[in-house]
Amino acid sequence: MSLPSALLTLHNALRRAGALFAPVLLLFIRLYWGWQYHLTGAGKLSDLSRPTRFFVSLHIPAPHLNAVVVSVTECFGGLLLMAGLGTRFLTPIFICEMLIAFVTADREAFGAIFSDPDKFTGAAPFLFLAAFLVLFAFGPGVLSLDALLFRRERPWCRPDDRAAAGGPPGK
């Protein structure tokens, strides 16, 4: 076996192993970061005066309304993320929320993205942002409710309905 052939064989074996690992990784990301997001939101909902005061200190307009919106989004969005339900709809909202958190609450860390990467990656919003970007880019994975709801062939549809829903027509 030649070296290029051996490398190709190894590459293909690693690609297959990675493909088997991807759904588990996406599930882990959804469960871990969804739970963290839920806990953060539930904590804010338990005493809305705290995030409201914090938003006032950051000069965010309508601080109480924004505290409610952010808290509800985090609390219930985190639970939906864990289930893998609405992942591609929720993650852009979460990404925007984390970018706003960076710009308003961690502006110094956000500004250090190139000059001091450790400060940027050490900021609280960074890991949430990274997880949400991964989930937006790759989706929730096959171990999710989204995979059941949005797969091309829906077993509960009649053959003619599958074609109308974007799946292959029936036999």
C-alpha cells in the first residue's frame, strides 16, 4: 500500500468516526449550554430588579422590558435548545443577545479580540456565543426534535403529501 493510499484510508476512517461522533457532540452542546442558558434566565426571572438595575447601569433603553425579554428568552429558549426544538430559529436570537452582551457589558474584552485574545475568550459571553454559532452552523443534529419535525420524509404523511412537503413522492 502506497503512502497516499494509506493516508486516504486513514482519512476516510477518521471522517467516518467524526461523522458518528457529530450527533453526540451536538447533543452535548445543546444539553450543556441550553441548561446553562435556562439557569441564567431563571435566575434573572426570580428577581427582575437585578437585571433591570444592571441594564440601567449600562444605559440600555427600556431596562425593565429588556430584562423581562432577555430573561424569558434565556429561561425558555434554553429549554427548547436542550430539546433541539427550533434550534435554527433560536440561535440567531441567542447570537445577537451574546453580541449585545459583549458590546455593552464586556466592551473591553470585545475590543481586545485581536490585541488580547485571552481576555476576549475569557469573557462570559464568549463560550455561549461559540456554542450558539456551532449550533447555528451545523444545526441541532439528528438527536433532536428538529430532526424529527424537519426531516425530508415525514412518516406520518401520505405519499402524495410527502412530495408537497419537499420530500420524495410516494410509490
